Amino acid sequence: MNAPRSLTLFNTFGRRAERFEPLHPGEARVYTCGPTVYNHAHIGNLRTFLFEDLLCRALGHLGYRVRQVMNLTDVDDKTIRGALEQGVTLAAYTEPFIASFFADLDRLQVRRAELYPRATEHVPEMIALVERLIEKGAAYASDGSVWFRIASDPEYGRLSGIDPEATRRGERVASDEYEKEDVRDFVLWKGAKEGEPAWDSPWGPGRPGWHIECSAMAMKYLGETFDIHCGGVDNIFPHHENEIAQSEGATGVRFVRYWVHAEHLLVDGEKMSKSLGNQYTLGDLIARGARPRAVRYLMQSVHYRQKLNFTFTSLEAAGAALRRIDDFRFRLEHAAEGGAGGAALAAPTAAFEERFDAALADDLNVSGALGALFEWVRETNGAIDRGALGGGDRERLLAALARADEVFGVFDAARWPESSGGPEEAEIESLVAAREAARQSRDWATADRLRGELAALGVTVEDTPSGPRWKRA
Ligand code: AMP
Ligand code: ZN
């Protein structure tokens, strides 16, 4: 196998683009903070998960072996509150949201991580980590809970730039946190309150704090030092700052080499919130006629360090971009290979592949990668129109499209049966688009043949001033 291609990533730690150098040659170990399963994921969460999917696919495409781990936060304040309110066990409460999370991943064709460890199944590892911190003087037990001692970590704030001294000592943050030595200290283990789910520990019954969950699971599966840790920007502080403090406090070695964070998704230019009624789930979008394939394309077409403004108009534009790809693929599959072939198409295809990979290697520059793709589509369409497609070209060009699709995962309509009303709808749409393209170029023979193919599928097409409309007979 060829050596992986070198790439740069923007490291939140230090806030600059850095060349990615994995700890283990050729292998990228990636930890991605997973969902808190107290609710259905909203499309903001899904943006972050789709970014992580793109990152892992891009790493694979550039030649790295990828080990991705994504945790499930199935015990925390919110899941416990939900379970208590419904009077069910924690597991009974979270199970439907775990199922819904995986269903969303499938609907968006997110590639599965290697592992999805659950917090509730790693409590012994969390307890062991807390014990190590106590031994080192970086943590202390108080009243059945255990706190991380910020004063033990002179470099606290190294990731987020937050100055812990700015929080006044002795200030009371919440009434149930009175047992802390210092207001800045954060909880590692929470003593159980009456009626709450609890695990036995050296400090009595209780449960892990959220931050320690990720430290323990990340180190268990990826090592005390590993390559990449991702999340949304809201995770930078306090979650990831605290993960570093705990992990490095226990091991004395660097926890993560590259911190990579996705900016937030907005809806109609505003932060999503329950009160604005714009906190959509994928199911909400589908109920409003959105197709997961277009949702995926839209989310993958905006650079991860830019805010993504979700609107239904932008979703339509995503659909239009996909139709161009579908039309291109259709022409590629059906055009006659009567031309000379060879250099006329081989050179632009090789140039496209190089530009595509170079853009991805530049901190996942998706605009550059998609720009290269659409330019190649335009050039190739022109060449097909000129009858330049020669023997072997079809296969070579389809392979180039498939390579690009390894990364974006949206360019093949045939793989998106559920993205439309019926199993063959994507095929119908691409036939309709191809017939329209043939009509535009006054290729009546092809247009008629395609009308015949559509008729065979029980579909009739009507040509209207705003374009073709089709319906099932
Ligand atoms: P949670 O389920 O709250 O633990 O969040 C799961 C992931 O979604 C985390 O990585 C968050 O940083 C991310 N996230 C939360 N809100 C948004 C948002 N509006 N846009 C993008 N990512 C988000
Ligand atoms: Zn986490």
C-alpha cells in the first residue's frame, strides 16, 4: 500500500493548522463525543456527527487506517432526570433514543465507527481513573462525591484559553455543590441522591460525572495518548478542557494530539432552541419533505469550521446539485463509447482526482473538492456531447466518481432508496433529467427512447414551462 498522503488539520489546541502526524504510522485513532441519549438527536448534533464521518472517510481516502470510537452518554443528569420523570429504569429510558440515534445514522448513511462504548458499561474504568487522580493529589472525596482539584493543574485552560482564576474563589455556583474546596473544581463522581440510579464505589453509591466518562472510554480503546479528538465547539469548554485535566493529571502524558471541533448549525440564521420551535430532528425534516440524501449533501458541503445555516432553500439547492451529479452519471452510463477516448478524458480526470485529494488534505476543504468535481462534470459533459467518449473511458470515469463518493457518500442515487417516496424514484428522476438533457440538446431519438424507458416503469412525463413533471400512471 502507498504511504498515506500528508494532510493538515486545524488544531483547536494552539489554534492553528498543523500537519497531521499520527502516533502510529499510517493509523489515525479518533475519538468522537457521542450523543447524550435523553432525547432524539437534533440536526445540530447530526451536523457534528456528519463532519466526523467526513473526517474519517477523508482520512481513509487519503490512505490512513482509521479507528473511530464514539461513546454513548447513557448516564448523566439529563438521562437520569428523564428516567425519574417517566418512572422507568435508566436503560429503559435511553434505549429508544439509542435506537433512534442509530436509525438517524443509517438514514444519513453515516459510516459506523469501530465501537460505540456506553458509559454505563465502563463504570469500573471510570472509578479506576478517579482513584488514580486521588492518589496523585489531583482529586479529593467529599461527602460521597469526588472533585477534580483545579489548583493541582497549573496548565488548566490550555485548550480553551479560559482563565480559572477569573472565577472568584469561594463563590457558590449551585447549592448542591457546597462540599467543594474551590468553586472551580469540577465533579468526577457524584454521590447518589435518593432514588437515583447508582453504582457502588469506594466513596459510596454514586455515578460518574460526564467528563470522566469520555476520558476513561477514550483511553481504554485508543490509548493514553491518541491522535484526534472531535466534538462540536460547545464541547471545548468545559467538557474537553476537563477531559485533558483529568487524563493528563492521571497519566502524566499528553492526552490528545489534535483537537478538531465543528462549528454549530443554525436554523434560518438563529441558534436552535425549543422556544423558537426550530430545533428540528431528522424526522421533522423528512416529515416536511426533506430527503436525507440532500440533508447529507448540504451538511457535507459547508466547511466544518464555518457555521452552517440550515434553511429549506439551501436544501433545495442541495437537491439541485445532486440532480446535476445524477444526470452526469446517467449520461456517463448510457453515452456511446464511439470516440477516440484516451488523453481527451484521461488528463482532466487525473487532474480532477489530484485537485480533489489536495483540497481534502488541506484541512478538509470541501468547497475546493466539490468545485473540482463540478468543473470535471462540466468538462466531461462537454466531451460526451462532442462524442469524445472512447473505449474504457466509461469505466475509468465512473471509478473516479466512485472514489469521490467514498468521501462524500452522496453521489450515487441508487444507494439512496429511502431518500424518496418509492424504491425506484431516484432512478426515475435520473431518467427524467437525462431525457430533459437530451431534449435540450435536440437529441430527439434519445429523448424518445428515455420516454419509452419511463413508460415501461409506468411513469408519464409532462413538459411544462417550468420543466418536466412526472407521475406514475
Ligand atoms: P450532546 O448529545 O448534547 O452530547 O451533543 C452531541 C454532539 O452534538 C456534541 O459533539 C455537540 O458538540 C454537538 N452539538 C450540539 N449542538 C450543536 C449544534 N447546534 N450544531 C452542531 N453541533 C452541535
Ligand atoms: Zn465527550
